[in-house]
Amino acid sequence: MNTLALNLIEKFDSISEYWSPKIVAELNGQYVKIAKIKGEFVWHNHQNEDELFYVLKGEMHLHFKENTINLKKGEMYTVPKGIEHKPEAPEECWIMMFEPKETLNTGSTQSEMTREKLDWA
């Protein structure tokens, strides 16, 4: 058993690339991931998994075909499986995500932003 608390600020400080999630914990078949984001991501969906976004710093927009949900520091939103969405952050934003281990960051969409293998922070 790990007896040290995880310091998320230190983990975020070690991240230098946007849209490149890092794993910080694992529980019940899920990864807890963190990422720094800025700019627009790609339209995508996750056919079999819900995706939870929690904003720790900054602001992000979750675009859907019919509307946009704006998340500020301290807010979270769960995108239901199968729903197409596109995250965006006008300025640097720190997010935490909870997803099943096998979830790719771009779902079934392949792009230059797809990260097949994630590193631990």
C-alpha cells in the first residue's frame, strides 16, 4: 500500500505538453488522468464509456452538436457514452478525468492527437 499522498499540483507542474493525458491513479478498472489543455480538441465519442471531466484550474468548453457546456474551476461534467463532443479551452486549463483503462483520449476517432499509450505522471 502506498503511504504517500498524491500532490496534484506537483503532477501538473511536471506536464509540459497540452492534450497529453497522464495517469495519476488507478481504481476499480479505471484510470484517474490529468491533462493540461489549451485550444481545440477533435470531435469524438466513446461508444462504450462515460467520460468525467473535472476542472481544477481555468475554464473549458464541452461542445456538443446541439449546445455547449462551460465548465469553470471546481465544476465537473460527465459525457454519456456514445455522445459526440469536442473539448476546448481558450487559455491553459487543468483537468482531471475518470475513465476505464482501455479508453482512448480520442475514442473511435484517430488523429494526430490520439495517445495510444499513456505515461504515469
